[in-house]
Amino acid sequence: MKAPVQLVWFKRDLRLADHAPLCEAAARGPILGLYVYEPDLLATPEFTAAHLVFINQALAEVTAQLERSGATLITRRGDMTEVLGHLHRQTGLGAIWSHEETGNDVTYRRDRRVAAWCREQGLPWHEFRQDGVVRRLSSRDGWSRRWQQHMAQPLRIAPDHLPGAPAPESVGLLNPEVLGLGPSDKPNAQRGGQSEARRTLASFLTERGLHYRSAMSSPVEGWDACSRLSPYLAWGCLSVRSAAQAAEQRRAELRQTPGLDRRWLGSLQSFASRLRWHCHFMQKLEDEPGIEFKNFVRAYDGLREEFSASPEGRMRLEAWCAGATGYPMVDACLRCVRATGWLNFRMRAMVASFAAYHLWLHWREPAVWLASHFLDFEPGIHFSQFQMQSGTSGINTIRIYSPAKQAAEQDPHGQFIRRWVPELAGVPDIWLPTPEKMPSDLQRRTGCIIGNDYPAPLVDHTNAVREARAHLATVRRRDSTRQEARRVFLRHGSRKRPPVRSASRAPRQLVLPGLG
């Protein structure tokens, strides 16, 4: 009697290394790998051709690796339950194996439909953790300990020879044009695939990471000093556990190295902290899927929506997306991410803060626009972070960045600004953070007339920040807001400090600091 096929469903786990579903399925019978181009997912405003190019590059490597091991990956296009139904009729599936996914609303609803379909068919669906996110978490207490325990578990190693099942037809790798996405606008973006992920990790741990701690905030130095692993983690070309264990192994090796440059130890400690932070933020969306669309603290509902929908609000959003705000550091960042798909974290925080406070825009539309350009878009991190930077989480320190200050500190010689805002190429360093303050004769000599060759500032920094603070303070001082913030803290807050259980007290993070 023919053994039933064990279907391994690949989603945001485009690798063979440390892949528990693949290992478990291979131990039970002939396996068949599946990736589905899902129209609902492709149609989301966050998904673009650049994402698909990266996915296809990763899929090509997974396909080749499986074939060398004796198995097959097929691809299909369509609704997930319809694809599964067709495959079940063709092959007689014995079980479905996959990783859990903390994705957007489309994948959340899709997984619920798949679960219902599996129950109707009497077909087992086995899901496995692939990161530090805990499904159906009842309390954040002890989460960090559970994260550490998961990261310390042995990596899952797939057998060299896999029991392959006869492969039905496959549509192959479908390019963006075929799927209606048009060509990618990021030809020089990072390449997808497990091999690229491993090379990037190795170069960071042995060469590039020395200045990580000191250089990560700079859009110039951070380009190389940051790990650049985020797209590989987001699309599962590398597991978080693999990265965490490699960093710990490297740290142990370095401690035994004579004449060690101790900056390495600080950099690796910071990197390990950010891997935990990665999962900490994803856990928020896992626990509360609605934050993709709704404010953490509902007391902030209505704060920015009306203005964002007004003609002035629409104009500001369009200028922000175009990198034409008149603030050089903001514009350079937005043009950079539109071209490359990447930006270091400090600059991500700054452009989100600028949209929320200077331009007084609701976080949702700027978040979606940036998601469509970030190659490493991870829904749980992205939407949680955007709310945090916009002040609607209720539990985080509010940071209103000064773009001019960030330009002076993080790009003192204008290398980043001049690359991405060539209109300002002739402007002296001292005037680059605020070119609108240049004397008119200097503007003529540099060939950059503000308001003509480069936009005047969209808003006045001082006035915009003052008004934003006033609006926020009105909502924040209400007892109902504090009560809601307390609820958010107990559900989502970090447990680095013991939680204050009294519902009458606001979390300690509720402060309004100076400008960043």
C-alpha cells in the first residue's frame, strides 16, 4: 500500500536548515514541498514586486536543495484551501506540516480557513514554532525565559536524503509581471536565499560587526556595520535560533582570543538583544492581531484621522512619500528606502516620528507605504513599531526627533544626504541640516534655490512639535487613557522590570522626553 504524502507547506520559512516541519515530515513518509502564490496576499498594499523577487530567489535555492536530497518543491497559484483540496484529491495527503506564522490579517484569516478545511477533511495539520513567538500566550511574565529556552534548543538538521513523493504539476517560479505586480523597482536590493543569509551572517560576525554598537544609528556607517539580516529573518531564509546560536558561539570564541578588541563583545551583546527584541515585537501582533489597523490605546482614536483625510493631510502624505518635505535627512531616508528596500533603525524611527508629529498624520497609511518598500517587512514588528513611534501604544517613551539634529549628528559631512538628495550637492556641510536658512546669495552660488530647486520645509519644526505635544497631552492626562495604557502594559509590556499590578497607576514608560 502506498504511503500517504506528507505535505511540507513553505511560507515565511524559505530554507531547509533548522526547519522542524521538514524534519518531522521526512521521518513519517514521502514528502512533497509546496509554496503557493496566493492572490489575496499578493493584492495587499504592503506586497510588491521586490518582495516577490526576493522570495523567488529563495525558492529557487530551496527547490535545488530539495532536488539534490531526493524530494521536490512544487508551486501553485490560487486560494490556499482550493490548492490543498486539489492536491488532496491528486495525491491523497497524509498530513500537512508547516511553521506557525505571525503575519498580517490576510494570512491570519487564511490560516483559520485552512484549519477549518483540515478539520472537515480529517487531515492533521502540524504547526511548529520557528522563532520566539508563543502562540496563545496567557501572560508576558516569564516570556524572556521561554525565549532563551527556545533559542538554546538544538538546531534541526534535515537528512541528506529525503523520501520524496511523486510530484504533481507545478507552475514554477512566477515572476512579478505574470502575477500583475509589474517589474521590481529595486534591482540592487539584497538577494534572497539561505546561502546569502549565511554569507551575510558570517561576514557580520567576523568582519563587519566590530563597530555595530557605535555605528548602527548612522545611515552611512550602518549600511555595513548593521547585520543586514533583517530580510533573511523576515522571510525565513535564516532562523532566529540559528542567528542567536551563531552569535553566542562567536562570542565564546572571541573570549578565548588573545588581544581581543573588546568592542566585539559589546557588539555581539547588542545584536543578541535585538534578536530578542525582534520576537518581543512580533509577540504583540500574535497576541492582538487588531493592532495592524487599530490603536493599541483606543483613547487615541480620532486624534489624527480627520486631519489625515483633509486636503492638507493628503498633500503632506504625498510629499513625505516622495521625499519632498524640505527636511533633507527625512527626504534622504525616504528616497533611500524607496530605491534600496533598507534603512537603519534610527532613521526608520525618525521618518515615522516625523510623519506622526511634525506632519500630524495617522500612522496607518505611512506604515503601509513603508511596508511596501521595506524588503524586510515583518508585520508584527512594523505595525507595533509604527504605533510606538506615533505615540498610540500608550506604554513607550515618546521620541520626537529633530531631523536637523539627526543630520548634524549622524551625517555630519553630508555623505548620505548628498547621495540621495542630489539637489543639495553643492550646499556646504554647515547648511545641509537646514538649507532653508542659507543666505539668498549663497543659495544662488550653490545652485540650490529653496522653494525652487529644493522644497521649503513643509512645516515649521518648532510650531509643529509644540502643537503635537499639546494634542497628545490633552489625551494622555485623562484617567481613561491611563487605564487603557495600563491594560496594554500588562498584555504587551517588557518584563525587564517587575510589572506594577495596580490598575490605578500608569506604567513607568509614560514620559514625554526632549527631542531626539
